[in-house]
Amino acid sequence: MQKTTLIQASIIAPTGAVAISLGAQLAHHNVGTTALVAVLTCVTATGLNLARQISEGFRTTLYTCPANDCPVSIRAAGTSKTELERLHALATDHSKHGTDR
């Protein structure tokens, strides 16, 4: 499991604050415990998922083929530098994956 990044923390902290504020407002309006727990769980899960998605986006490398109308693109995450070089070479050399080999 990877450590929490600054980006994740900057999303998770406000999510917690929003959940606490929303919980206090709902409790003030006499919302039932089950509904309160459901709403707070949903808000927290949404914030955690958003933080994970953004963090993964920053850890992902995307290589696309420079040839016009070539749909090839390679997305890599968590790979070694050697593997990234190999994937870059594969994506940018149209003769290795193009239909007119």
C-alpha cells in the first residue's frame, strides 16, 4: 500500500470537514441515525475515491502514437524505468503496431 500523498490529504481533510458539518446540520434537523450514517458514509467514500483517482492520475504515464489517425495509446502505472522506456518505444514506433507493417 502506498503512503498518503499531499494531494490525497488535501482532498481528504476538506471531505472530513464537509462530512462533520453536514452531519451536524442533519442532526439539528432530527434526521434519523440510519440516514445520518448513510449520508456520512457516502460523503466520506466519495472523497476517498476522488483522492485515489487523482493520485493515480499523477502516477500514470501515457504514451500515444504520433501517427495521424492511429488509435494506439499505452497507459502505464507502477512500472520500472526500463519498462517505461520499452512502452515508450513501442507506442511511438508506428511500424511496431501499425496496420501497414
